[in-house]
Amino acid sequence: MPYNVLDTITEEERLKFSQNFPVPSAGILDVIFPNVKTQFWKAEYYRLMSGQNLPKVAYVHALDTEAHISSRPGFEKVMTEKFLIKDKSNLSEKLQEAIENGVPDDESLTKYVFDDATRLFKSVFERTKVMKGQILSTGKLNINENRVKMEVDFGVPSEAKVTLADWSKPDSDIMGDIQKMVAVAEDNGYVVNRAVTSKKMIGYMRNNEAMQTAVLGAANKRLLTKQELANLLMQEFDIEVATCEGKFNYDKADGTLGVSRYFKENVFTLYAAEADGSFGAGLWGPTPDENAYKAFIEQENRSFVTLSMWATPDPVATWTKASGLFIPVASKSNGGLIIGTKGE
């Protein structure tokens, strides 16, 4: 009998694949926004967005006086969209190509199908990494694809978006720029302790005359080592710095592949990190496709991305799809995220 992917790979096997799929790591982006799955998507979003502000002091009272009635901090609900990210491919075309190229048996064809599903799953995760990097670079998400055009503003204050000096000039006041960014965070009630930037910006700092003098003295200036720079930033500002150099491909309007970065190359971002290095979360919710698997779910569904397969009569085809419901959460974006963009 001819190979039938829908009969061979059951719904239960698709669920098992989804639940056991290893989450590909994006390095620093997944440290800053660790992935979390919840069935209570909206409630968990609001809980994580509660944030922190400057502490408020209590009043001194005379004896035998009534205590001052304290006001609770206002809870600002940040309304946002949940993003359904999905990608699909025509299995019929791919399987026929595999057969014509000598794939010998059903077991090998099944492996080919799961390899294709792995590619689709990775493309969904890649899109979430782009969102994480965009928040750190701009404080916003700009969506303009697949007939969806929108902007999600995470509420980074205008004063927390700092125009830096031209760091490519060795005599630029880089340390002054960083101190200004630290002060903005402190004025908003946050202590920034981590930074993310590009290797290019790290190179500018290593070549900066004032930073070299601070480490080596005026008579011994040279290119700082990475460790010397790291020590200086920790000693002066209590900041640990990481770089994000990851890139991704995307389909351009003309059908060719484009290349872009997760994190902008001309940006130096400070943030108030938790003890584990996180700043927020990559919050995943249940997709509509998960409803088809309810009969097979005996425990909490731990899958971030869901695998679906179906057939269509016109065109005659069998499809495979990966889908995920995702939103990045930046709970301290109201002052604990300071974005510096290099001037020219």
C-alpha cells in the first residue's frame, strides 16, 4: 500500500512529539526571557507584569494618633495581543520528492516527516527569539507580516531611551553615557545590574581612551582585553555584560532570503535582572490546535509548540503545521530597561 502519513503517525504520536520537543536555546535571550508555559495565559501575564517601583516610606506619628491610611500602588494593566505563530508545509510534495530520491521504506519516510516537523518547530521558536531581541533593542514589538500590522509598546519611558555619543570615536565619553543610563534607572526605582550589547559596541569600549586610562593609566594605554573591560564595568557600575550576535533568515517580498539580527548592533541596553539573570519571561499559552489532543493528555500539557497534520482535497495534499501562542513579558520595562542607541 502507498505510504499514508495520517495513518502512520497517529494523533497520540504527534502530541508526544510536541511535548518532548527540545527547546532550542538562544543563549542570552533565553536567559533574559526564559520560556514558561501556562494554561492561564491572561492571568499569568498580568501577574508577571506587576513590576516594582520606588519604595514608599511610612509617616512618623505622635503618640495616641491614628495611623495614616496608606494607598496601594496602582496596578497598571498593560493590554497586549497574544501572537499565534505558525508555519506549515506540503508533506505530499516533500514525501514524493523523498520517494523519487530513493527513500526505501515507511520507517524512513516517517523519519523524514518528523525531520520536516522539526524544521517547522524551530521556525516558530526563531520568531519568538526575534521578539525577545526586539524588546531589548527598542522597547517595542513591530509586527508587519502576513496581513498583520501592529505595534506593541512595552511602556519604556522616553527618558529611558538614551541617545549615546558616537562610541566609535576613541575620545567619546562612554563612561559618562553609561553613568547617565544608570541614573535614569535609579530615578525610576531600579538598580540595573546586567547589560546586553553587540561585539561591535564591546570593541568600541575596549578602544576607548578614557576607559583604557581608567584601567592602565595614561602612560600605558592599549586595547583593553575583554576581561579588563568586564572588570572595569563591574567595578565602576556593578554591571555584568553579555553579547548577542545571533542572526536569522526571513523571506523577503521578492522571494529571496534576507538576513537580520535578533539584537540591533548599535545598541547598549541595561536592565534590572533577577538573581538568575532573567528580566521577564517568554510566556507561552495553549494553541487552538491543542484541543484536538485533549483525549490523549493525561497530565498538564507541557508543549510549547503543537504539531498538526491534515489532508485537503483541492489541492490534493497532506499538510503539516507547527503553531505556538506566545508573548514576551517585560515586567520592569517602566524604568528597569534602559536602551542606549549609538549616535553617528
